[in-house]
Amino acid sequence: MSQLIVKPIGLPEQQDHGESIFPLIYGAEASGSSADIASWVAEHRGVLEDQLALHGAILFRGLGLVDDQDFDGFIRAFDWPNFTYAESLSNAVRRNRTELVFTANEAPPEVSIFLHHEMAQTPIFPSKLFFFCEQAAEIGGATPICRSDILLQRLQQQVPKFVADCAAKGVRYSQTMPAEEDMASGQGRSWPSTLSVENAKSIEGIEGAVSSESREQAEAKLKKLGYTWAWQADNSLFVTTPVLPALRELADGTTVFFNQLIAAFRGWKDARNTGGKSICFGDGSAISLDDMAVAIDIADELTFDIPWQSGDVALVDNFLAMHGRRPFEGQRKVLASLVS
């Protein structure tokens, strides 16, 4: 049995949603050893999983985690199946630190990452997310989180037709993926990396050009996933998803606003993409700018900014809560890991 003493603590900004609070926060009375932390997690894993499903997010503070190895050990103590970045369809540029741990997003510090459910713009997504603050930013850099069930309740009250259209039609997302990493973009992952094209070969002497073999591998993956695509003159790849759900019913019967509409509309803006043109309903019809404005306003109102301290870990239910990233100044190192 673990000797580590960890108890619920509070912050003034925590939200009360009836039977749940958002987020639930645990604080350790003193830093623990790696063995103590692993023992405490193993002892409380079932309870923590139930609490996560109720509250949507749990913040752990004061455990004494210092680096990616400590974070890796904390994750392993939960014994949950890993969802790898390499095999995902994430459009963010990330760097693996360990087998389970990678950087959250390599986009420049001035770039906002807007609220979204992780990889809800793809047919394959994780169920839970871990975040670890290895180094808090000097200014800014909070991770905003928002309960999607509460957001949906408010949307049903204010724009019921929009909600009905989301339920009936689903959504599609379109984006242009670069042939090579674009470090200036929050959606800068290249198509060879995103689509796991093995040994993507450049055509000798032609900068940015890729072989027909590489294109064929990409097209085979897209066809299997139900995407449509078009190659661009600069060898970037324009893709459109199959119809994906905009709402999701959870195991307990709760329905959530499960999508990437806000993030795509507000943030998919770079040298290749324009936010408003990145989303539409599943039948190809346009999504109202006014409805998106309502969704954004309500989500902003419901957002809790995780006030990172170095050593903090946040565990987020990817089905119940959206997350993002605030701009920041100075060094900020937030690492992530995904659970299938």
C-alpha cells in the first residue's frame, strides 16, 4: 500500500456542475518516490477512472514528477492501452520523448490551439489524454478545457436547429497537408507522417517532389479510411473526411458535442488552410457563421484554464471534455500521452 498521501483540493475557478466539479483536483501533502506514486495510482486506479468519467478532467499537483521519465512511469501505473502518435491521424507536429510520451504541439508560442476533442476530425481517436507540465511558461500557456455535455445543453437551448442538423447530418473536415513539416502551423504535420507512408522518397533533384510510390501508399490509406483527396501543384495533399459524427452518446446516456468544429473554424489557418472553409455538414451544406459564433461564445464562457505549475499532471476524458492551448511567452514544456 502506498505511503503517499493525496487528497482532493480546490481552486477558486473550479466549476460546479451539480454532481460533478470541473476539474477534480488532487494535491499531495509531500512529493513521493516513483514507487510510492505508482503504488498510489495502482491502488486508486478504478476510483480515478470512475471519477474521470463523472468530472471530465482530473488535475494532480505536488506528486514530485520532474521529467518525461517520471511522467512515463506515472502513465504506466494506470496500465491502460497506449494510443501512439505515430499511428494516429493527428495533424499536429509532435516529437516523441519516450515510447508513451511526446510533446503536445510544436507550433510557435504565439499560435492558439482552440478547443477540440483530440482527433475528433478523424475516424480514429483516443479515449483519454494525459498532459504533464515539465516547465510552466513565464507568461500564459494555460491549457483551456471545456465540458462538452454542458456546452451541448446550452446549444440546445439557444440554437436547437444547429444541434438537430449536427445530429442528423454529421460533419466533414477538409484540410491541405504539406509534403514536409510546417513548424509555423498548429496543423503542420506532413502527409507522409500523418498517413504513415513508409520511406517517403523524394524525386532526386526536385525539391519537395515525392515519388509515385509514396503517393500510392497515401492514396491507399485514404481510400481505406473513406477520405477523398486531390494532389496540389506543390505536392501538398488536400483531403476531405468521410461524414463524421458531430455529437456522441456516452456509455451513461449523456450526449456531448464531440467534434473539432470550434478548433477548425477558429484555428485551421495557415499558408494552406482557411478556417471557415475547413468544415461543413455531412451533406456538404454550409454551417452557419452565426451558429458557430454562439458555440464559440458559450464554450469560452464554460472554459477552465489549467493554471500550470511545473510537475502538474492533467488527465482528460477525451469524450467528455475539450482542450486547447493558450499562447505563451518564455519556455513552456507540456508533454502528452494518449490512451486508446
